Amino acid sequence: MDQFSTPSFIPESFQGAGNDITMQLTLFWSQIRAPLIVPLLKLSVAICLTMSIMLFIERVYMSIVIVLVKLFGRKPEKRYKWEPMKDDIELGNSAYPMVLVQIPMYNEREVYQLSIGAACGLSWPSDRIIIQVLDDSTDPTIKDLVELECQRWASKGINIKYEIRGNRNGYKAGALKEGMKRSYVKHCDYVAIFDADFQPEPDFLWRTIPFLLHNPELALVQARWKFVNADECLMTRMQEMSLDYHFTVEQEVGSSTYAFFGFNGMLSPHPYQTDFVYLMPLFEKYRKAPKGTAGVWRIAALTEAGGWKDRTTVEDMDLAVRASLKGWKFVYLGDVKVKNELPSTFKAYRYQQHRWSCGPANLFRKMVMEIIRNDKVSLWKKVHVIYSFFVVRKVVAHIVTFIFYCVVLPATIVVPEVEVPKWGAVYIPAVITILNAVGTPRSALGSHCFSVIYFHACRSLHLMVFWILFENVMSLHRTKATFIGLMEGVRVNEWIVTEKLGDALKFKAGSKTPRKPRFLIGDRIHMLELGVGAFLFLCGCYDIFFGKNLYFVYLFLQAIAFFIAGFGYIGTFVPHS
């Protein structure tokens, strides 16, 4: 029976080669471990801990500001003059300002009717409003449908303009810029902007325009987003958790502190009137920067700031920073909500997060010297906007999440000579998560905001673990996009319009088709996520046998999250028919 033993099936030459390779790899690892790997990993841990502390301080700062807002903050109607607009018998409709409504769109087959219909349904004197549809569609069929929809509303007496151009230069910013060049725009005082999936309520202008009309220092009135498809899938629920915190806390607090403490913008000739300046850095002003849609701009402010620029994929943030450098103020209205759609496919969400992460990093690269050289801005304000807003929130926040918790921390398990202190591995991230997701909103705002946050906290508390794991998965793409933006990589100006499904899935689900849906492997398999998941899984296995920190519990959970994303089992999947 010896002739049938297992080793006899493998030629001795292959066995020797395999052993040689293993021995060579082991020898190579032992030679580079102490002089190279250990020092590099220690340096990485030190850098990541420093970034964690920076982020921790910023979150604690936010908590302090929120408590002060709760104690002293006032609603926008109290901080700024607001009076309902009234009819003037002598002037008639000419007493109302001329409003331009821009709707940029690109191949929006599923939602173009919703956005155009909502804009045309805005309540405002018909001779004092112009609806401008900026169609960059490349699909001739969709282009014809959009034009027909505009003609249909025009036949009802709506002043609607269908505008196209010969190219897509500058993408959305280019379309908005081109739209502002039309001759009829010079008669307009304000411009409201809605993306193709946004549906404002009929009273939107009545609630926003008075702020601009009675407060000449205001450049922008920003409304809140309301998500119509938050319950479509688990991914949209987790997006809602992140964005609700952003709007209910960051936007509200930024707007409130900005006005309450008399922050007069970067052109203010006098110092702050209270010592609270040390707790209120400049980036609070930019937290309520426009989100590119669902806001109303004063055209004079937009023009003074230089108009729309297409140098980055975050044209809204670019304009907000430049307007702030000119001394203009913004106000955020949390009670005015505009319905819109969250990206429900993982592919669309990845592209959106790439744009939202790459754009700010690239804008930082382009504007940092402009901010430094601005002689109208104090040194203290420059430090705050560069450090707090750009470095901490737009660079460090993305990088530390992935590099530290998905790369460096797992690597220390394989290299036990390098240890991460418990305060850095457990306590700081735990506190940041609590402040960001639960504690800060509850301890922050007035009774109304408290009830809103409490409702969403109760509604989504059981999803907290999934949300944390999902955010870590998405940090892979945000980190990659941040580096691309900082280094101006190949995809730095990549603009892929976020796919909107509208009611498409409902129609597909209700229709019967004899053909079985098919999908392309590339649409479902994501190698980056699978690679990171495999790395975390192997580190978790190593920790079970040789580790001592019980990190394998987190590593296995995070690995599963990466595998689920890697195999495409997240979000809504739209098969090819």
C-alpha cells in the first residue's frame, strides 16, 4: 500500500520547489520584518492615532457648540427679518422679485416629469417666474421626451424655457453657467436650483424668498432634503442615517451659531465680540454651504463670487467658499423640505461618494493658496478654514477610517511587536461613533429637533452596527477618491450622473416578461471590496490562533460586510433584460 501513499502522487521535484518557495518567503519576511515592517507600521500607527485625536477633538467641539445652540440658539425667523409677502395694489405683480428656476438634467428618463412638474407647480406670480430646463441629454429619445414635456407645460401658460448646448463641457456647472448667460436672466433677482429628482412643495418660494428680500447680506437660503425612497432597501436606510445627522445637526448648528454669535463673514473689519471665537471656527460657515440643489441664490452674490466654475466636481462648495470670501452669509431652513431620491444601487452610490470625496480634496488643493494669499482674511480664520474644514473634515475623516481600522489595525495583529493603545483602538472610535450617531443630536437642539432625532434614533437604532460596518466599507472608496483629488489623478474630474430609478422598478416588478433577468459579472463583483475582505478575514483567523486582543470579532464582522459589498448583495439591483 505504500505505493499509493499521498506523497507518491506529487513528484519530488515539485515538492522540493514548493518547500524552497516557502522557505524563501519565510526567510525574506524574517529579514525585512524588524528593520522595515516594524518601523513603518509604528509610524503608521502614530500617524493614524494623531488623525484620530484630530477627529475626536472636532467631534467634541461639535458637541459643545450644539449644547450652546440648545441654550441660546434661535430659529432663522428670529435671527433674520422674515415677513410674508403681501400684494401691492399699486405695483401689482411687479412688487414681487423675478425668480429663475433652473433644472439641470442628463438622460433623466425616470424622473424628468416629476422635477419639471414640481417646478411648474411652484406658487408664484406667473409673470415673475421663469422655469429653465437645462438638458444635457445625449440620448435623442430622452431629449425629445423632455422637450415635449416642456412644450406641454408651456401650452398651459407656464413660462418655461428648454435650453440645450452643443457639448457637456463642465457638466452640471457648465450647464448652470451657460443657463445664466441667457438674455432673459438679466431681469431675474434670484435663482432656485433643483436637480432632476427634486420635487419642491408649491409654497417653497413663499417660504424662502422673503429671507433674501429682507436681508441684503444673505446670499443663499438652503432647504433640507427629504428622502422619498429611504425605506427601499437597507443601503438607503443607512444613507438616511448619515444624511439626517448632517442636515439636522451640522447644518442646523452651523447656521444657528453663525448668526447667534454675530459672525459677519470673512470680510468683517472688527474682531469677534465674544471669546467664543475659539469654539466657533470658520468652517461652521461652510457646513451650511449649498448642496448644489434645493436652494435659492441671490444672483448678485453669485455673480460677485465669480459664478459657476467647473474646475472640480463640487461646484456648489466651490461657489460657497468664494462667496464666503466676499463676505456673504447663508441661512439653512430645516423646516423647509424638498423631496428627492437617494441612490439605491451600489454602483450609483459608489460613483456619488467618489465625486463627493474627490471634489472637496481637489478643491482644497486648488484653493489653499488662494485662501492664504487673501489679504482680507485674518490669519486665525485662514487656519480654521484650512485645518478644520478641509484637512480634518474632508481629508482626515475619510483617510483615518479606512487606513487605520481596515489596514493598520489588522496589520498589527500579524506584527505583534507593534501595539495600538486601547484608547486609540477602542475608546476614541467608540466616543466618536456615539457623538456622531446618537449622543450629539439628542443633547443638542430644541424640543422639535429633539423629537425628530429621537424618532430617527429609535427607528434606526437596531441598524447601528450595520451602519458602522457599511460606513467602513464606503471609506475604501472615499479614501481612494480623496487621494485622487489631492494628487489630481486620472479620475479627478470624473462626473457620472447618479442613477435615479424613480418608479422604474415598480413598473418592472408589475410587468410580466418571459425572459429571465441576466446580469454582467462586472456589475455584481467588486474586486477591491473582496480583496480587503480577504485581508481582514485572514487577519481575523491569525488573531484567533495567535492574537491576544480579541480583534477577530470586529475583523470577521467587517470582512463579512466587505464580502457582501464585493459580491454585490447590497442596495437595489437592476438586472439587464
